Amino acid sequence: MNKIYIVAEIGCNHNGDFQLAKIMVDEAKAAGVDAVKFQTFKAELLISKIAPKAEYQIKVTGNTESQLEMTKKLELPYDQFIKLEKYAKELGLDVFSTPFDMDSIDFLATRNQKMWKIPSGELLNLPYLEKIAQLQIENKEIVLSTGMATIDEIKQALNILKGNGVHSNQITILHCNTEYPTPFEDVNLNAIKGLKNEFPEYRIGFSDHSSGYFAGIASVPYGITFIEKHFTLDKNFEGPDHKASVTPDELTLLCQGIRAVEKSLGSEEKKVTESERKNKIVARKSIVARVNIKKGDTYTVENITTKRPGNGISPMHWHEILGKTAESDFNEDQLIKHNGFDMQEV
């Protein structure tokens, strides 16, 4: 299988602090991700003055300020994003950002951004979808998150994208649950199978909002091609997404776990691998002399047994050997040899 593309979702967990964002890029690189992702928005263009906070936002940030006031503090100015983009690329990371308003789409288009993540909340935003779909950017890819969505709603979004010139091979659909953090009983990894069956012409990935890194690693055998995970330096930082994010240590374990499971999946063929072949002689057994045996003696359960190593006559010939006559002398523990019986291959 191809390597899963691992994205550290820095999002707005930098809390509007450029230096903090830069440290997060360093930590993400050290953890082993392929890319870092930010969120680009102007709060006034994203949120109305009357928009309420989500329940999870109230839980972690209180209800003394509006969603607009909270989000305003999390903005990353365009010029700072450009510096972070340059810095991340110098480290060998891919970097992209999710736009949350039309002006931010225009800005990121000036950066010739190749990967465009459509967040779950914009899945049914027709003008937003059309604008991204119509961007004339070579090798453009679209990643469509599907939290809170039904299959019919996903189809609606895909039809808009395709109707505006985007091909299915440019789109990755992400299974997602939009609760922060997502209870494990609502992660529903089996929905990845459903998406693969419903949309066989698309790549399928996973946007994981559950606690820790368990679900992310568990998603690998489902055949995902892309995974993103919210990332923070400290879950106790002020802000809406930190509690549902992984720390640097957890992000490292996520990356290591994904790469280990990728290697572990193998094929459906059950075969002797080269790494284990050498152990056959050590772990398997052969028919050996239990005691000293003289030529002409009859093999019985009293004078033969099975012991390691496994390069003699296989114990699977036990009943065939019993009752036969020894063709030579054998010392205790010596491998029995008998005409017509091959030694085991190792």
C-alpha cells in the first residue's frame, strides 16, 4: 500500500501567536508528519455577531464572550502565514491552510496552494465550493471533510465540485465526526468501509477528533490514504480545540503507529517470510534418539522421541518410523536418519 499522508492540524491552536506557531511546526516535523495545516480566516467574514458558541467551545472557553470575539483572537495574519509557510517548507514539510471565508480563498490562491481542505462546516456552502472548484491551479487537490453529513449531502457537495471541473481523482473524502473530542462510541471507523463502497472512485481518509491516537492508528487497516489530527503543545492552553488535540508525544506515537501498521498489513497470502525462515531449525522438532540405539533395533516410543532442532525427519512421520529397524547406530539426542524419509528443509 502507499504511505498514508499524515497531517498535523495546527489549525488555530497557535492562539494567534506567531512564535508559538513556529514552535508547533518544529514539533510536528520532529513527530514525523508529512504536512502541517493551518486555518485562514477573518473572523468578521466567518461568524455573525449573533452566532452562538458550540457546546464544546463553551465547555472549554466559557460563555462570557461570543463566538466572534473568541475566534477573533485566533486569527493568523496573512503575512505571518506566509512566513510560516516558508519556514515549514524549508524543513521539508508540505504546508497548506483551510480557508473559512471568500477573502481567505483569494489569499491562499495567491500562494498557489495545491491542497484545499474543505471543512465539514462548509460542505453545503455552495458559493464556497464553487469558488474553490473553479480555482485554476495546476495539480490542485481537494480534501472534503464530512462531519455532520449524510451520504446525500456528501453527494450534493461532490456534484458541485464535479460540475465545476474537479475530477474524482483530485478529491479525497474524509470520514469525520464534528464533536471535540469525539466519544469513542461515535468514531464509527466502519463508516470508512461504507464511504469506500459508496464512493469507489474517490480516495478516502480520516479526520480524527477523538482523544489520543488510538482511533488514528486503528483506521489504517481500513485503507485510508490521508489522516489529519489536531495538534497542540499543551491541552490546557486557552482556546476551543486544545482539549481535543494531541500533544507532541502523542503525535509522535500516532506517526510511529501508523507507519508500523502500514508495514504490518502485508498481503492476504499466508507464507513463510524470509525473516522467520531461519528460525525453523530452532523452533521446530525432529525425530531423535531418546537413548542410545544400535543398528537393527526396532524404533519404539521407548527409544525415540521428538526434540529440537528441526532439520531432521519431521515428527509428522512419527507413526511411519515406529516399528522400523534402525539402519545404523544412534547416540542419545542424535537425529534419526532412515532411507525413504527426507530431512526437513530449513
